[in-house]
Amino acid sequence: MVSADARIVWNARFASCRNEKISGARILAAFNATVDNVKFLRPRDFAKIGALPLTFSRASLPDKVLSPADFACALAACAASGKAVHLPGSPSAFAWFKKFFGAPDTRILGGQAGNAANALAALDADSSVYPALLSPRQAELFGNRVRVPVISGSGKLSLIPARRAGRRGDETLESWIFELAEGAELRVNGKKIRVPRANRLIVSSDSPRFRPVFPRAFEPLLPQLGRRFHAAFLSGYFYVRDAETLAQAAAQARVLRENGVRTHWEYVPAQSPRFEKRILLEVGGSVDSVGFNEVELGRALRALGFEREAKAIVERDNAAAVFVGVRRLMKTLRVRQVQVHSLGYSIVVLNKGKCGNGGESAGRADAVAARDACVFASLVTALKAAKGAAPVSRGDVLRVPALNVGNSELEQLRVFASNFSFGKSEARGFLQDGVAEFKDCFAVVVPAPVTPKPKLTVGLGDVFSSVFLAKEKS
């Protein structure tokens, strides 16, 4: 049991961070923006799914949703584990969704870059976005204050409102999001499953025209982006399917970083499993930081050959196991920072050694700044879960009543201290401070308020990571 003193300290941090701002941060989100068709699965939907004459024998997830049976398999895994599942889907699967479920309950802007851009603009940050595909239909979903970099007639870089930046001829990249409420019950493949916590199944579409890179005409102007933005929130590399695109993406990320932009990659497992390891090594070696949830971290570790660490994350499901996995991944990618967001806590690991990408090593002041950024990002994410589709505004943050950190969230810190044999005084300090120093890195563990009965779970990780990035740079 964690002491009352620790709880008082953390609750005070969450109370005081309501006055924090990110209005000074200039952030560019890039590449993956979609239109999300959101379906909140209700008892009648589960009954329809359970009545389908579907059986499947596979023990693992399919690589792609091609059929109703693939969908049922993925949904069962999502429901049983209480963890989000993200898979690509075929056009035939999307046609079946529309026929079987009818119209979605709502359509919202999605994709990591889309979620980040709107979230940051609503919090008064200087927010820009460069989607790889931007149809006029999709452009209308961006907030009024979000802008898009374009090349003017004179060949110079300028920023225009995203709502006016739609490109005729660009298709709309869509996803279907199936939201599952905690306690929901369904019967699939002859088994009854009760959902242990609210989460979602994401089935994303694909387009051969989607390439997570800036156009060649932009490349001479990338140094200008470095002078304009503090940080770049990069996404969409999971669509990479050829070596040329991968090399171009990694090279562009390096140019941004070399021109003073803090480069962050928000990871999603690759649609092409054969490219997974190459994407991790090449993009990971070209950015300053990488963000995951715990499921994605396990997938990345497996792709790099670290099966034991990936298995431990699933079996132990705590911050200590996540830290061991992050430490292993960090040594391989040699990035400056890795962050993982999970239900009830977040963890940031900062590299004390010389980074392979040329970045500076981290010190304790950086770790404390990361902790404070985690606190603010966790508050915004909890508000987003409670609010639903609309972005969290600066006013929402100021008006929120005190959020209390629960025993189970604080327990993550106690388990972490116990796993690494902290002395009594060291453990007491860590429970209140959240910062631990190791020979090669700093570990920051922050308990996070959990929203009961969230209205929406999709995009929460993107909100956390982008707000965290902006708070660090503001």
C-alpha cells in the first residue's frame, strides 16, 4: 500500500497543472490523418455478431481483416484482453461493415496527425499539420486554428488554414473504430467474453497513394520548417511497403532533426510485417523520441527479436516490465527518449548516454520536465476520455475539478520500486517524485487518473503524446 503522503503529492501536482499552458509551442503533425467511422457496439450489435455462422481456429490475430471471420477473431481478442487492437482492412471488409452495421454512430477526424493537430490547436498551441492525403471532405474536419504548410507561387513556404487546404483528387483515407464498453458481453466462436475495460478495435483502410513523406518539392524547404517549428509529431510509417519510401522518410526526419526540430515518432505496427524491423531501425534511428502503448511496445520488441521482454509485458502488465522492454529497445534504436502510455500510468525513459542519432544525452532536469509534461498530458487525456469526440479546450482544463489518483495507479510506482530493489529512503522519494536514475538512463513513472465509463477511447494515446511533446517544448 502506497502512503497517504505520496497520494497527496501527486494529487497536488494534478491540481496545480491546470494552470499550465502550451500556447508557446509550435508543433507540426505529419502524414497520417483519416476520417474515422466510429461505431459504439451495443448489446444488439453483439447479439447480431454472435448469431453469425462464424468459426475460426487461429490462436493469433490475422494480419489483415479480409472477412467477417477475421473481424470476429480480432474483436474477440480485443474484448478478452481489454487492449486495443489495430489491423488493416480490405475494401470487401469495409463494404461488409457498412452492410452489417449500417451508418456509423459518428464520423470524426482521426489518424495520429489529425488527432494531434486538433488537440493542440484546442489548447491554444501553434498547431500545423501536413497530411499525406488531404481530401476536401477530410479538410473540413480540422479545427479553425490548424494550418497546413504549402509552397507559394514564388516558391516560398507559407501556412494556410487546413480547412482551405483540401487537395482535389486526393482520396479520403478512412478507418472503422469499434468501441467496446467495460462490462459488455459477447459470444464469439462458441465462447462468452466479458470486456474487462473499455477499449477499441481499429480497422484502417489503405491506399497505394499514401506515402508518409513530404513531396520532393518540399525537401529544399525542410530547413525552413526547422526554423518555424519547435517539434514534429511524425506518424503513418506503418503504411510503408517499399525501401525507397522508407529511405526517403528516414532522410527527411533526419533533416528536420538536424535543423533543430525535436522529432517524435508515434508508432503503430506496420501493415507489412516483413518491413516492421526495417521501419523500426531506420525511422527509429532518425528521430529523437518514439511513443507507444504497451501493446505496440510488445509488437516492436518481437519484431526486433526480444520475445522474452515482449512476453513479460503481457504476463506482468506493469510499469516495471514495460521499463525493461523500453530499455532494451532504446539500446537498439539509440534514441534519446521513449514514452509509453497505458491505462493508469505513463512511463518515460531518457537516455543518459550518447544517442546514435546525434542527440544530446539527458540529465535529471530533463527527467523532471518529462514528469511534469506527463502530468499535464495525463490530465488532458482523462478529460478527453470523459468529453468524447470534441477536443479538450484550455477552458476545459481550467474548469476541471480536482482529479484524484487512485490506489491502483499509485501501486505501479510501488511495484516498480520493489522490482528494482530500491532502498527504503530511495523508494519513499520515488513514490512521491516519480523519477529514478539508473546507470544508463532516467525512468519517469507517473500515475494517471482513469476516467470511469469513457465516452471514447480512440485517439487518447495520440492526444497524450502530442500534448506531452508540446508541454516539453512550451
